[in-house]
Amino acid sequence: GGVDPALTIGDVVVPDQWSQYLEAVFAREKDGTYQLPPGADMPSAHFGMIFPQPVQIYRDGKLAEQRSWFPVDPALLAVAKIVAGTTVLEDCANAKCLNHKPRIVVGGNGVSGQAFVDNKAFREYVRRAFHAEVLDMESAAVAQVAYVNAKPFIAFRSLSDLAGGGEGENEIGTFFQLASDNS
């Protein structure tokens, strides 16, 4: 789903880095504040009891590396920028048309977590805390595996909904085919 309010359904986003934004500690509430367990990081931004944490990466037999962001391959990102300048995206699918022309956005941040998001307040938090353009449930996991194995990675995310930003009910079912076609 889209996080950046400037994005709309049908747009394709190609972030240059990904994070597991719901790799988190759910803190204990006590006396109107939250207490993190020993060893947990205290990030500057949290959503109520949810405190994002970096992940530990083990690679090449080295000690654990704490990491929050996983970069996209720069060569693949350069190709995506070229393709973005020459690609025309669809604005209709299954007799349902948008009232705008979708666009391709290359760069920025993508975040992944284990939950489908259809909540405006949480989407706004994700935008503020991670400067995210887009969120999903799988791309950061693939980026993490690619990083650990030193393999090139890139993800194209086509928006079928806004993660809690649309008026009325979530539109994923209506625009799923359009998002698939544009990706």
C-alpha cells in the first residue's frame, strides 16, 4: 500500500532501500509510559507500545551486525530509472478506470511487516518515522536474504490501495488487477 500521500493507486514505486519496520518490541505500559526490556533499542519514533528494532544479520561467519535498512542493488536501480522514463502505465483494468495517469517513482524508502495495514494513523506514523513511500509484507525479507547472501536485489511495488489513506473502504480488491498489470 501507499504510505506517501502524494502517491495514488496505480503508481509503481521502486525504493532504493527496505526496512523491517515491524521488527519490534511491544513495550510494557507502566504509569503512563512504556518500559522497554533490557537490551532493546529506544528509537526516536514509536507507535504507542510498538518500538521498532534493528535486525541482527549473520553473514560470512562474522559476528552479528545490527541493521535497519537493506539497500537495493545500485546497478538495478539505475536500470529502473531508465525504464521509468520510457514506460507508460495502465489506468484501466477489468472495466475500472482511474481518474489520473499512474506514474513510476524510483527512490525513497520501502518498509515491510507481517500485517496488512488499512489504518490512517498508523500509515501517517510510518511516513513520519521511516520516511516511507510504500509498505508491504514481503520485500524487506527478500532484501534481507539477498543482503546476507550478497545477491543483487530490487523490488517494484505497484499500488492497489493506500494503507489507510483512501476514503471509504480499502480498494485492494478493486484495483488488484491494475496494480498487477502495472508492476
